[in-house]
Amino acid sequence: MAGNEATVPRKVYEPELLRLQTELVKLQEWVRAEGARLVVVFEGRDAAGKGGTIKRVAEHLNPRVARIVALPKPTERERTQWYFQRYIEHLPAAGEIVLFDRSWYNRAGVEHVMGFCTKEEHQRFLRQCPIFERMLVEDGILLRKYWFSVSDDVQQERFRQRLDDPTKRWKLSPMDLESITRWEAYSRAKDEMMVHTDIAEAPWYVVESDNKRRARLNMIAHLLSTVPYRDVLPPVLDLPPRPPSTGYERPPRDLQTYVPDHAAGL
């Protein structure tokens, strides 16, 4: 198990993460130049490390090219739509990357376990999802699906850390706490989901995520290995010379309101 392996030392992790992020920028430029469409689905239990990995993936990317989609619970109107409908509008156009922080697989997990959908709706999802994803791939979308696998002990510890850390407290919801008491139910739901949706056209890739640094490096490296991108040379740019002054004078500083120098008092 990844949780039993030694953590990646920071002096190794940070340079390698930067190298991989540099490759992600190259991937982004290839996507834009080729008009490709890339969808990356991040799924897993609560506190499995999805959010931190997404943050590292997107950190140096152009938000006009790569965007994160994390949808709230559906509205009353959306509840009456075809289940996949509200996700379709967030799919990429040519030259775009979409990172789904949870996705249509909500129905296979939390909605099914918590009773937010009927058994019939759940079974319909399992039948339709492979068809839906085959349609995406057939249309040329590059679809990558990652399941972040965390052990119950590590999940519990991460929940405790969120309780004690005011900067992370917002990450802990009553739904997260409910998942502790439904561990086996979520496990069974995940297993059933994998049976139906781990298809050749869009397979699931499991990321052992007890060790966050290792999981981030492994996931990014794998994503890069699955896309046939190439280095797209950027246009040659030269800074133009500054034109000579035409007599502009800045208004007096006391006419504007400045932010107080908080840093000076540290």
C-alpha cells in the first residue's frame, strides 16, 4: 500500500513537480495548437487528495485554456433534465482542457449511497454511462478518468486535521462525516461502478493516494504519458523599446487611497 511507503522527500518532490508542471504547459500548448479536447475526471472518496492534485495540475496553466469544473448540487430544474445534460455544457471546445473535480460519477457514489437517487436511476446510470463515454471518445474527446484510493485510517486522520485547521475547516461537511459510517457502502458502490464503467475506450486509472506527494507525481506523470503531445514552439517575441516621454506627469499620490503597509509592522 502507498500509505506504508516512505514519503517523497521535499527536495525530490518539488523539482520533479515543477518538471511535470512544465510538461503540462507543453501539453496545454499542444492542445491549443491542435484544437484537441481533453477531459480529466478526478474521483475518489472524501479527503482522498483530489483537490490538492487538481490544484497542482492547474497551477501554471492558462485558465482560458484549462478550467476546473466543480458543480454544486443540481437545481430543481436540473433534476428534471437527462442526468448527463448539465455536464455536457461544461465539456471542452477545441483547444480546451476541462478538469472535473467530481463529475457525472456522483450518481454512482454519493447519490446512490446517500439515497439521493432511486435504484432505477442508479441502474440507468450504470447502463448509460459507458454509452455516453464511448460517444465522447468517438467524437474525438480525450477522456482520462482517475480514481484516488485512500485507506480508512488515512481518511480519518485527514478529517481530524481539517477539524483542527481553520484554513481547511470549510472542506469538512456533514456529508464527509457521514461517509465515515458508510465506508463499506461506498466501497461496494465503487466496485459496482468499476464493473460497469471501466471500459476499454475510457478505462479507470487508480491512484494510490495515502501519500499525497507520491499520488500527485504519479497521476501527473501518467496523464502526460497517455497523451501524444509534442513541444509546440512559441512565437518569437521581442520587447519593444520604450517610446520617449511626451510630458506625462503622475497625479499627486495623496489624491489616491493606498492599502496600509501591513508588512512593515511584521
